[in-house]
Amino acid sequence: MIIEIHGHLEGIMDTAMSGDGRLLALWNGENLEIWDVSAGKRLTSIEHTEQTSDTAEFNSDATQLVTFGGGAKSFVKIWDPRSGK
């Protein structure tokens, strides 16, 4: 086992792992938490206040995280997973 995360897991709907295995995204449809896998520490939390996300994916070098939400207010957002901006 590389990491075991406790707490902050209520309502987790899905996860995304960066291609290099360094970052882990956990989301509950409204909030994303980005974790540094090797350090076992949360780097940032991204709050979706306008819409909920259906899914999220890292780009190939883990410098961006894309979130998508469908429905009446469809959107695509691109985030810096380290800063949360």
C-alpha cells in the first residue's frame, strides 16, 4: 500500500489518479480534494460553488485537472491541481 487516507471522505463519488501516480483527486460532485500521494498530504481543496461536477481527469503531465458537468448548465473547467485555481 502506498497511501491510506482517513477522514474527509464523506460523499466521495469518484477518484482520478494522475498518469505519473503523484496526485490523487477525490470529489463528491461539489468539492475536489487534491492529494500528494507520496507525501500522504492534501495539497488543496477546490470548491465548486456554481455547478456540480460529473467527472474529472488529469492531463498527461498532471499540470491541469479538467472537470465537467452536464445537464442544463453544462460546463468544462480547467484547474491547476497544485494551487486550486
